Amino acid sequence: MNSERIVSVRTYAVVWVSLLILTVTTTGIAFIDLGGWNGFVAVTIGIVKALLVILYFMHIRFSQRLTWVFAGAGFFWLAILLGLTMSDTLTRAPVPPPTVATQVGVQPR
């Protein structure tokens, strides 16, 4: 028979308030110009929020080790996807912004 650990309401409240604070932080950071760091900071905050949800609301924190292995494999796969996406994005040549003539369909002379 499985004996499930009972998580207190206080723990859920603390995690929920932490998620709200991180959401407000993400919104606030979006309005601050950090240059190239905006995406990194937003993704980092998103990963922290995902970890809180997975650990506490999905009850992974008190689960068996096999569940931890599969949750870790999911994060490993996420890291692979983010790494490949960033390697593609960061190695592209910058595209110049369109001029007014090309926006209205007039060919430059």
C-alpha cells in the first residue's frame, strides 16, 4: 500500500505566492531593456516557475526515484531543444530592417 505524504496548505500557499511574484517579475523585466539578456532572464524565470509547479503541484518532490528520472529526462530534452534553438538563432546573420519604399511596394531606382 502506498502512503502518500500530505503537503500542508501553507506550502501550497507559499508556492502559489512565489509563482505570482515570479510572474510579476517576468512582466516587469519585459519593460526593462537588458539588451540581449531579456530572453535569458525570461526563460530562467520560466524554468524556475516550471520547477515549482512540477515539484509541488504535480507532487514530484515526494515521489519515487523513477518519477524523478522521467521528470529529469523531460528537462534534459527541454535543454536540448533550447540549445538547438539558440544555436540556430545566434548564428544567423542580422536582417536589415525594411525601408519605406519596400513596405509600400515601390521598387527603388
